Amino acid sequence: MKIYHNIHPLDSKGYDTTRLREEYLCPNLFEKGSINVVYSHIDRLVAIGVMPNKETLKLDNFIDKKQFGTNYFLERRELGIVNLGEKVEVRYKGGSYILEHLDALYLSKETESIEFLSLTDSENNYLYCLSSPAHHKYDNQLIKQSDAKVIKLGSQENANARTIYQYIHPDVVRTCQLCLGVTHLESGSVWNTMPAHTHVRRMEIYLYFNIKPSQVVFHFMGEPSETRHIVLRDKQAVFSPSWSIHSGCGTQNYSFVWGMAGENQTYDDMDFIDMNEIK
């Protein structure tokens, strides 16, 4: 399990490209027939990449229990899962759910013995998971893509026409602090989250996908007066501290999973940056 430490914005100003990628980028979340786990000390968020096959993958077999100080992973945590691949089954003690492509699942605190199993012969199995600390046990819930709250934003004129699917959101399912959704940019649109914003009450992580092998996304980060960029490819994730902007521009349209944790769950609680001030 790779561990990412919290970073002061003054330190990031002096990072070169290699150091920025080491501190913020999760380049290898997915490995066939395995589970990869990364831990961020920023709001203690955990990102997990799962590529299940016909053999059952048990989450606790890939978790460093000493790092979390609990008997099992969700003893004091909650978990959001979004299926970026083919049909899979997620099992746990007392129940199971089947996730189709772009379905999501919320598993509450105290959910034990989580397992993943592919239900097809395809090797295109990708489950992306986010976990944050939790203080209360809510109900486990499957959120199909048709159940998500849909918001359309942007325009073709500004190259940012996009559709947002809010899966794990107070209007859809109750959680302690975790929020998660998916944004799809329309053909011909390449910008997300511009004008940029920060939200010092929450951190965020982006997982970019639907990026063709010949294409990339330039993810912009940093303080509004000291922006930097990191180049991302398909199914790579990048952490965004609460003091940093988080915006992207691709060489073609793409999609991304956004996930947040922190003080509140108010999606519109953002501090927008004037375009005349960003540098």
C-alpha cells in the first residue's frame, strides 16, 4: 500500500515534474486479478483499484490492518464503488450486489468480508473505490446510473459541455462524509471545472477514464496564484488538497470520477477563482 503524506502549498511551489507526480499522482491503481490500495493522509482518504476475475478477490487480504488499527477495513470506514468495466458481483457478510457498467455502490461502516467477482469472461473489469472515515452506520445501497442525480453544465462555445452524475450524494444516499460522482464531457468539449475553484472544507480526488491511448489530460493544480500541471492517462488518479484548484483540459473529450471527503457534503460550497486572478 502506497502512502501519500499531507503537503504544505509552500513546499509544492518548488517541486519539479517528477516530484509533483510522486506526491499527487496515482499512476498504477489497476492490476489484473489484483487489488491495489493507496492511502492519503489528506483527510485519510483511501483509493482502491480492483480488477476482479473468476477467482474471488477478498479486500481484507490486500489491506494492511496495522495501518488502519482495526480488525477489518470498514470497521470504522465507509466505501464508495463505481464500476468502470463489465458486470461484477460485490459480496459482503450478509448480502451481495451486482453492478453493471457505471453502476455505483455504497457500503457502510461495519460492513465485513468484502469480496469482488467478475461475472463475464472479459478482462475489462475495473472497479474504482474510495473510502473515508465514518462515525455512523447507514444502509448499504446500490445506485444504478439511472438513479443518479443528473446535472448538465457548460456549453460547446466554451468547450466544457458536460453531464454530471451524482451517485453518492446527500440527495441520493445518506453517508457520513463521502461524496462521489462521474462527469462525462461531450464530444468537442475538453475543459472541466473552469473557471476553477477551491473548497477548503473538503479535499478531492479525480480518476480520469475514457482516455484513448493516443490522448492525455492536463490536470491543473496548485494555489490559484501558483498553478502547476500533471499529465494523466487513462485510469490514473490525482489527489487534490483543499487549498488547490482542480481542473483539467484534454486533447479530446474524456470522463472522470470525482470523490470528496471533509467537513461538509454541500456540493455547491465552492470558492470560485476570478479568471483575472489565476496564474
